[in-house]
Amino acid sequence: MKKPWTIVAILVFAYPFISVGIKIFLTESIVAAGVYGLILVGLIIGILLAFRHKPNPEVTPTKPTWEESLNKRA
């Protein structure tokens, strides 16, 4: 973590998930809490995998063909 605001941003992002998780663990069944936990694990794994992906500088962006036809209609 290079900046202290990164920690603040992570906590702000995680707060709703933590609060809902605590409420589910206190009021619902263990199965519902387990399902919620698995969903959170999948979300965290997806975020970590997305941060590991580096953009490919060799690929050049191209315009889609449908965009050209939209421009001609006007």
C-alpha cells in the first residue's frame, strides 16, 4: 500500500459487505451465511485476478464496424 488513502478506500468499499455479512451471521442460518461467504470469496478472488492482469501494449484499438454505420445515418 503506497498511500494511506488506499486503506481508507478499501475500508469504505468493504463496509457494506462486512455489515451485511455480520447481520446474516447473526440472524440467518449457517447455510445462508456460508453461501454469502462463498460469494465474497469469489468476489475477492475476481478482484485480485483483475489486478494481476496487465494490459497488452501491442494491441491497437480499432473502431467497431457498426459505429461507422451509425455515423453515416446522421
